[in-house]
Amino acid sequence: MAPTPAASISLEAEVPELLYDGMRQYLSNHPEWDQYRLVTSALANFLFQNGCADQCVTQHYLNGLFLRP
């Protein structure tokens, strides 16, 4: 049986201006990344490092470490 594609949701968040500026600067220096990939990677990193054992979270975490676009 083929795996079911992962569902996506829309997320809106307020972040400090300095953090947002850092994100914009990073994205302008790394054109292979976009804001969605960056936020997904950061969220998976946080969840994984704080004990989330969900296989999907682990896969996103590892993809952020090792996969290149």
C-alpha cells in the first residue's frame, strides 16, 4: 500500500521583528530555501530535539539536515 501524502495546514504567527529580519536575510543568502521550508525545518528541529517521537517529525528533521534541493 502506498503511503498517504502528508496533509498541510496554513499557519499564521507573530514573530519578533529581529527574528523576521534574520529569516529574510538568511533566505536572501540561500535562494534554494523558501520561507515554508525554513519554518518547517525549524519546527521539526524543535519538536525532535524536545522529545517528539512521531516518525513524520523525525523524517522532516533528518531531511532538513541532509537533503539538498
